[in-house]
Amino acid sequence: MRWIHAAGRGLLVVAVVMSGYVASGTHTGGARGGGRGPLTLATAGDLTGYLAPVLDGWNRTHPAEKVTLVELPDSADETHAQMTTDLRGGDRSRFDVLNIDVNWTSEFAAAGWIRPLPPDRFPLKTFLDPVVDTARYDGQLYAVPYVTNAGLLLYRKDILAKEGVPPPRTWAELERDAKTIAPKYGLDGYAGQFLPYEGLTVNAAEAVYSAGGTILGDEGTRVTVNSDAAREGIGFLARGVREGWIPRQALTYKEEESKQAFQDGRLLFLRNWPYAYVAASAKGSKVAGKIGAVPLPGPDGPGRSVLGGSDLAVNTHARHPDSAARLIAYLTGERVQRQVLTRGALPPVRASLYDDPELVRRFPYLPTLRAALRTAAPRPKSPRYDQVSLVVQAVVQDALTGRETPESAVRRLARELAAISRR
């Protein structure tokens, strides 16, 4: 979750307070105060500094409902730990609402830490279709989409132009170009985020999804990973490391390290979130003006990205429900959503912004990103997602380092995920 990684990563975690439950007839059990009043909004490190000015605008016009911003660490794991520790405090919680990584919704909802939200209170029809699914658990809306994200394949368009080849659409084309073109220019072929952390879960899930497979079904109660598609996806990544067109150095990469390698001109291809395109295009980058972006490749054509981003959820013990709802409406309104992109370099959830000619000129990857978002899928949903992710990371790392074959890794993954689902 770094730009709510990211994977963003796509990290921004914001705590906000939800509202309007009384007015809408929704239960408000656990609320500690009246309908309106001050709020606490907690966020993991806002790496671009865009959020404080956005909240200043709210505070100037809502003096009786001022928002206090609490920044948590910019590491997704540390932010998750601090949030869950706070939420376990019940009505002693200091956070009113949470802007959570999209994959924490199921966990937080199942634990009773966040409450169901009335869908008619929010302009969900103005959002990109796939993002709303990230905010649902067990058939109910438990959060409101705030930021979205999808992985893209960044590439050196100057080099591919010299070679007279288009950007790759399939794994075979990516592998061929990474093997044959990259060495001619002294570059490594391809990298993603392969250090064993949340980014590796994302990269592994994308490989499995792109091959047509899944990892879990039925909100984490059914294990579906033991498939030819999973073996093909994990095998593709393991083969890249074994054959060298994925450099072994990439096994130490998170978002920032992989972005820096591409930005420094050391990679031909990079899987990363859109923020990396913005950074690599900025003044001072060695590859500024030389990069392009396309959807992630798959076995037979464009692959499938994991859906990243963050959702705004309401603490079960939120203090001022009406102010909370009003703040969420403010943060998901078109004006702030535009600032999410222009100031924060984060993909907005409002569909109309992806067709805005001015924004497309400034962020030329937007049409590609929208195409990727249309087919993107959430990470495996589970109330024990943190355990699921740790298992995926450990098993896939063993496959990438050659300690285990892709075939045995998939069988082991199925066994360990089944053990988690039975707990």
C-alpha cells in the first residue's frame, strides 16, 4: 500500500468519521457523541503532502467540525498494526473513521471494528465500477472508495522504438524482449516488487489472475489456488529469475527500490503503480520523456492487475456520525478527487476524471490506467487476510529463489491456505 500502497499501493490511510446513520435510519450503536462535532482522521505517511491542504479547506468552512490529522507510519504493515491495536480498544479508540487499504475491509468488517454503511448516502454510481466491490463484505457496504490503483507495465519507449518493436502484450513477448533487447543496452530485463512483503503478494496474485486463476473464493472460505493457472503464473516469475531476465536484485525490491532502478535507467521493463510513471517522468529523472505505459501482459494478451487503493470506513465507535458523512462526501467529491490526482499523484475513484482532456494531457497514462482498472481484481478476500498474505509471500519467495518448484509451491500454498480457512 504505498501511495496507499500503494499498490499503493497503490499508502495513505485516513481515519474519518461516518455519518448520517440516524437520519437514514441506520443503527448508531457505539457512537460517543452527537451527530456533528470534531473528528480525528488518521493517515499513514502522506508521501506527497497533498492531504493537509485538502483538510485545511474543510476546516476553514467547518469550524465546529474540525478534523485533526494523525499520521501513522508509511509502512502498510506498521499502519495496519497501529490501527488494529487502536480499534481493539473499543470506545477508547482515538480514530473516528479509517481510510483503510482496500484489502483490509473484509478483516475489519468481520472483526466488528467498522460498521455497514447505507449505499444511498454516497455517489457510488459516479465511481469506476470495480472499485466499489473493494468496499463490500458479505454482501454489505462497509466503506466508501477514496483512492484506487492498478499495476501498469512501464517500458523504455525510446529503446523499443530503436528496435522497431511495440510494447509487449504477452508474457512471451515480454520474456523475449527482456532476454534479447535489454542486454544490448546494458539493462536488466524486467522487475516488479519481489521482496517478501505485501508487494510480493500483489505481484504473485497478478500472475495467477493473468493466467486465469484465483487464490481464494467465497470470502476466504474456499481455497482455489491449486490450478494449472496458478502453476503457470508463479512458474513465469520463477523462470524469469532462474534465467536471469528478472535480475536477482529484484528479489530485494519494494515499490521505491524498483521505481528507482527504472528511473536511474537500469531496467527495460517495470511493473509498478502509476505514481512511478509520474516520478520517472519528472525533471531530473534519467528517463524523463523516454517512457511509456501499457496494461500488464498475460499469457495470451493483456493480463489482469490487482486492484489497489484505499477505502474510507467508519469506526464502530465513531463520535460524530453526521460530520463524518459530510467529510466523506467532501473527500470523495469531484473537486477533492481532482486534487487527489493533481497534488497527490494518486488515481481517483471518480470515473469522469479519466476522460478529462486537461488531465489526460497532464497524465497521459490515464486511458491506459482506466483500461487496467476495468479488468482489475481485488486481492484474495479473507477475514484473516494478514495471515493469507504472509503465506503467499513465504511460499512464492521459495519458488522465486529456487528452493521449491512452482508445482510444489502451489500444492503447499493450497495446504497452508486451507489450514488458515479452518481456523
